Amino acid sequence: MKITIANSWLGHDVTYFFQDNIKENNDGISNRELLCPDGAFAAVCRRQVVVAIDNDQIVGA
């Protein structure tokens, strides 16, 4: 497993990960911007998202 800051080329993958795994009422979300696909992508572009990658797949963010 690799833990790293998400690069912009992972923007869409992170966006899909959040859409599939994070719900609006989740207390673990640090910023509601991550609930919006454009906001999540922008956070990745600003290098503000840490991801866990296992077998070339995002398993945590």
C-alpha cells in the first residue's frame, strides 16, 4: 500500500471515490467541498488530498 498526496492526474479517480464512499452526513469529512465533484477535483489540483493506493486502486482518501 502506498500513501501519498494525490496528483492532478488522480482527480477524477478521487472524485469517483468520494461519490461512492462518502455520504453527506459523514462526520469524518473535513471539508464539505469534497462532497461536490468539482470541489473534490479542485482540492486534488491544490494537492490537499491524501490517498491510499493498493494494487493501483484508491482504497482511502
